[in-house]
Amino acid sequence: MDCKNTGGRGRPDRQRQLLQELYAGPRGELTSMLQYLYQSCVLAPVDPELARAMDAMAKVEAHHLEILGALIALRDGTPSYGTPAGWWSGQSVYYGRAPCRMLLEDLRRKVESTSACLRAAGQMEDPETARILRRMAGDEAAQGELLRTLIARRQCRREGRN
């Protein structure tokens, strides 16, 4: 990421806090990345195709984490694994093992994260940061479509069959 083109230092604290929440909040990119890595590991022996999809999604989340970390640092912040409300916790990861339940929970969270990115974009004073967050929201929405496809292929129902 080219940090020089994202708006510079000295942004208000509220904007840093919004970025930090997306970075390492309970439903932030750190949680999502680790969620998908966990799922990839658990699913590899039973559903290698789904495990590969989760691994690919984790890589997208890692890229988002890198972008958000750079944006936080540019605003004189520290991209730490926590928010003003507290440090990141592994309790934020859903540790289910049933593939359909995983996918349904992932989709629910993906819809939340897409909305969170768009809300944060609307609150940014820096237009470049807002553009980046809208782009991330587009990535999140695309992942949501992938999850819908995976759910349909596996004929998952809301109650999380399998």
C-alpha cells in the first residue's frame, strides 16, 4: 500500500477510533481473518474445497488489515490489537465445526462488516480514506456473495444443517 496517498497525519481521534474498530474490534478484520484461518484448518480434512475458499477469504482480510493498519499509523495512531473498549480476544471467533453453521454465521458477520465499512466511510473527513473504505466494503460484499453461493451449494438452512 502506498501510504503517502491516503491523506496524511493529524486526523481527529474519532476517525482513528473508527478505523481501529474496523481493524481489531470484535467484528473487525483481525477477527475475520482469524475466523477464516480457523475454518480452513478445521475444514481441510472434511471439505478441502471449502477450506481453500476460507483460506482465500482470510488472505483478503489480511490485506484489509494491512490497509487499515497503515491508515491508523498515518493518523499518528498505533494499529494495536484492540480498541478503546478493550484488547482483542479470541472469544470473538466462532469456533463451531459444522460447515453450514460456519457459513451461515460467516454470512451474518459479513453483512455486518460491509455495513460497518460503509458507515465508517461516511464519517471520514478525508475523501481518499472514505474511498478506500468503500472499496473494502465492495470486497466484503463480494465475499458475501461467495458465501451465499457456498451456502446454496451445500443446501444449508437457517438452522445450520450440517
